[in-house]
Amino acid sequence: MSEHTNSHPTPGLYVVIVLALFLGTCLTWGIAFVDLGIWNPVVALTIAVVKAVLVILFFMHVYYSNRLTKLTVAAGFFWLLIMISMSLSDYLTRTFLPQ
């Protein structure tokens, strides 16, 4: 049984997404000059994740795909989260080792 929908993105939607990606790039560039202390990487990574989600959903057509494709993409993100968590746990515990 196919779950493929007949809705397709319009060229106008692509223009809106590209403008949002340009805006995100400008925000990332602009925030690099603002001193937010420890929050600079958090803000920059948040903008980067939003841009990546836009690219994945619309330019890779995951938004219009079936559930299996969406599950595969979600599993990839879950795996990425596991790998980042393991890397950060290693990095954050290195300060407790004797020098």
C-alpha cells in the first residue's frame, strides 16, 4: 500500500525556503560578532540545525515522502545524537583525569 501523496512543492515555496536559508546564513554571520558568552555556540548551532532541517524537509523532499523515509531520516538524526553525546561525554570528562 503506497502512502505517497500527490502534493508537490511549488516554485514559490522553494523561493521562500532559499530566502530563509539566506537569512539564516546572515544571522549566523551577524551573531559571530555579538558576544553572548557561552551562548554563542548554542545560538549558532540552533540556526544551523534549523537550516539543515529546512534543506532535508524541502530540498530532499522528505516532507512529501512516505513514513518509511521519514523514519529513516529520524533514525539518522537519533544516531547523530548518540554519536555527539558520546563524543561530548568523552570530552567533558577529560578534565577529571590527573595531569
